[in-house]
Amino acid sequence: MKKWINELTNCIPWLRNRSLEKQRSFEYGIVVEYVPGGTLRSHLLKNHIKKLPLNSVIQIALDIARGLSYLHSKKIVHRDVKTSNLVMDKDGRVKIIDFGVSRIESSCPLDMTAQIGTIGYMAPEVLIGVPYDHKCDVYSFGICLWEIYCCSIPYNGKIPSSDTSPCKYKSLRPEIPNKCPSVVANIMKQCWHADPKERPEMKEVMLMLEAIDTSQVAQKGCFHFH
């Protein structure tokens, strides 16, 4: 309960939505949406053999991109974006959860240096311990996009350890399948760029995904794994 209260206290002042209500009271009540679809990670692993159709890949990625774009517009940095922190509702739409380590982005660039997140999804600047900002979420999204497309765990499940050298980690990325559509591969590469300044904003990622014509890409036969 204490974790829930801290999570809500950190984020609610910056979020205004008809589903959120803040009252001064000594009693706490929590109403949350029931999401029966489980985590995105479990959904992807169930589809490891047959993979997801490209239109599903793009729709899932769009749901995440729109959610992160909204959070960033409110100066909220999630700091632990990964497929096990994404859940699916009964209609297959993806929701972002677990704001336990989220932070309000400071105007001071030196304010955020803690090594928070999950190895493998964590941006290099976070692992190294230098100041970082919301672009760390963009990096994590890039890894998630690879995972959504491949329906596999990044790095063949051999997630780098926390003692991986910063130099090696900075250049370490999942291998993109040869026949991955170039438009999807390019988004991955832009998002997980080593230099956070070179990564796009999530709103830009959202627009790039919306511009993909899945029918045209699929007709070219780019989505096969062989």
C-alpha cells in the first residue's frame, strides 16, 4: 500500500484526467482498471514461433509510444520501460504500468543520475551514472520495439549484467533480423542511439509509426523470419 501511495503522490499532481481524483483525506481508496490480458512480455512469448502480423506490431508500438509521449508532455520520466511493465486489456490495447521509480523531470540537467531501470532496457547514460533525461525512456522503447517485432527476449535471454563494462554496453544492441522492414528497423536504431540527443522525441516516434502503411510493407514480403 505504501508503494501505491508514493506512486500516486509522485504523479497525480501532474496528471489531470477524468479518471483521476485527488482528495484530502486520511482514508485511501484505489480504483484501477482491470486488465485481463496479462503482460506484453507473456503475450510475445506465446507468439514466439509464429510471430505477430506487422499491423499488430505497429498497433502495439503505437499504444506504447502514445502513452510515453503523454507522460513526457507532463514531464514524467518512467525510467523502467520494458515489456513486463506493459499490460494488455481485453481488446489487446497496451497500457503502461509500474510508476514506482518514475520521476518528474527536473529543469536541472544534473538532477537525475541514479542507476534506475532494468539492465538490457536501460540506456547507456543511465548505467554509466551520468545525468540523463526522458530520452532514457526512448532508448527503452527501442528495445521493446525489437522485442515486439521478434517476439523474443533481447540478447537471446542473456541479459547483460550490471558489471558489464560501460564501453561494451554502450555499443551492445539486439540483432535486427535481416528481413525486418527498413522503416521499423530505422525506428529501432534511432531510438536506441548511443547519444540521447540523437534519439527522437516519443511524439516523433508516434508520427513515424502512424505513417507506416502495413499493407504495402507486407506485400513486399519483408516480415518473414527465415
